[in-house]
Amino acid sequence: MTRAASTTGPRRSRTRGVRLTLVCLLLLVAGCGDGGFSGLYNAPLPGGADLGPDPYRVTVEFDDVLDLVPQATVKVNDVDVGRVDRVRLSEDGKQALVDLTVNGDIRLPANASAQLRQSSLMGEKFVELAPPGEGARGSLDDGAVIPVERTNRNPEVEEVLGALSLLLNGGGVEQLRDIVGELNDALTGNAPEIRALLSRVDHLATTLDDQREDIVRAIDGVHALSGTLVDQRDDLATALEDLEPGLEVVSGQREQLVGMLESLGELSGTGTRVVNASRDSLVANLRSLTPTLEKLAEAGSDLPEAMQLLPSYPIPVFGNSIVHGDYANVSVRLELELDTILENILNARRPPVQLPHDGGTGAEGAIPFNDGTAPPPLPLPDPGAPLSRPAGSVPQGPGDGSAGGGLNDLLGGLVGGGG
């Protein structure tokens, strides 16, 4: 009896342990069911990023997330700053939405970009956040969305291997071998010529580099010309449309134009023969003109003045300001200087010339002064000599209307009449 009791005791203890284990599992499952257990993806991983006391959440749009899973790492400059909370599909089914949780101490601009990268060749995927290269603005806050325009992913190893396989199997490797062989055949024995060609190419490149500013200026000029042509596109179109009737007229007169050009060619040949035949005479005539040309050069500015007066002879060039058709304008110049007026007044009693009286030459032939006394006798002027004015009379210029003597007589009469 003792042996039987001792053998049944361990069996009962093992049964009791199994029952306790099952009860614990049931309680664990029940507890997880009450808390919303949705899989191992929600179980936190050990050694994850420190999110800090005040993290913020960001949603990133990707065209393709590959095999990115929740709890993946979020990095900035290869430093863990957050984790991937959830990967889901957008409502329209065109993009994948990745919900991230980022440490609150990490501040990024609002136009930051996101990239799906791989830690190693066969490593896990993670999300890399990075600020833009330039033009950063705003701040990436809680609830922000990074659109698909600012997201990207690195190529997969399978894609790289597939592209390499396509290149090796169906690509141009065989054609590349043919190209290399042809190049070897072309270069064999032509090394000096190829070297000279490369030297010329280097010289050409150097010359083009030295004229870079001129080339740029020419390109800018062509750009400005093209802009002008674009602005005048309507005018050019109108000109081309209106040019068609003119071309039709020219086409209709083609025979006449061809005949004119042929006649012009014959005239040119005849002129050439004439010039060749008269070349010696022409040279002699030109040499004979040398003295004449020298005299014309010596004349200087006198020749243009003479040529200006010659067409209007005998009337001077300024005659158009005097003669107007059947009448003429005369301008009178009066000198109103006080000393000249006084001198004219004092000399007004003396006539400018001796007036004859009955053929006499004495004082009886002169006009008496106002006081009754006779002026001294004056000699009669020579009939063949021009009359001269006494000193102090008003000078006359071209077109002055002979106002000197009349003004003297007028002033003399005023003085004589007033005593």
C-alpha cells in the first residue's frame, strides 16, 4: 500500500501543474481578448527608439512600401527617432499609408521628405526622414501628412538582380563585344591619325572654351531674335500670305526676267570689252585731270561758295527774302546812337552837295541857312565820280532803301524850322 501511494502522488502533482498551466493560458487569452489583441505586431520590441514624453504622429504616403512592417524603425541621419505604428491602404486604394510616431524632441520642417530604405543587403526596412536640401519652411507637427510627391524608395535586391539578368541575357553585351572588336580593328595601325584627331579635338574644345562668352552672347542674341519673331508672328504670317500673289506674278514673268538677266550678261560683256579697249585712253584722261583736281583742291572752301552763288546770279542767294514775285521787300536800318543823331543834326544845315544856280559856282547858288546867311561856296562834284556822303551820315547796307540823305534833310528841316 505504501508503494502505491507513493506512485500516485507524483502523477497527481503533474496533472495539477498541467491544469494550472491551462488555466493561466486561458486567463491570458481572455485578458488579451478584453484588451483588443490584434497580433504580435502590437507587441513592443525590446531596445526600440526612445519616443520621449511628448511624441507626435505623422502619416506618410508611399506608392509601394515593399515588405515594411509595423514596429519598424524611423530614422533621421541614421539615428533612431521613432517607430512605424501601422501600415494601411488609402481609401482610394492607390497609395499605402504609413503611420509613424516620432520623438517630440526631433523637429523637422513641414516640407520634409520620407524615403524607404534598407539597413543592409538583406536587412530590415525602415523609414528615413530628411529635411529638404533648400527652402525649408514651417514645422512638421502632430497629424501632419507627407504626400507621395516627397516620398521614394530604394530599389530592391531582386530588382537589381533582375535588371542585371536582363542585361546579361537579353541586353546588349554581345553587341558590346562586337563594338569593342570593331573599335580595335579601326584603331589598329591608325594610332598616329587617331592621336592627331584627338589633339585637334582638344584644340577645338580649348578654342570653344576661350570663346564661351561670345557663344553665350550669340545664343542670347538668337534667343532675343526668336522672342522678337514670336511677338511678330502674326505680321510674319500676314507677310507670307501676301507674298503668294507676288510670287505668282514673278512666276508669270519668269521668261522676261530670264531674258533681262541674259541681256544684262551681254551688256556686262560688252562693257568689259569697252573698258578693256579704252583702258589706255581712260588712264591718260585720268592723268590729264590731275592738274585740274589739284587746282580744285587748292580752291578749298571758295569753290562751294561760288557754286552757291552761281545758280542765283545775278541775284544773290538771299534774294528770295527781298523779291517775292512782282514786288520786293526793302528793310531800312536806323542807327539811333545819340552821338550820331547829334552829329547829323549839326550837319543838317549843310547840304550834302553844292547845288548849281544858273550855272554859277558862287554862294548865290547855295541854299541859305535859316538865319539868312549864305554858306561858304563848295566845289561842284565831278560828274564822272560817285557821290560821297559827309561824315556822320547814316551808312547804308544792302537793301537799306537810301534813308541817309532823306533823314539828314528831315532833321535839318526840323532844326531849321524850330530855329
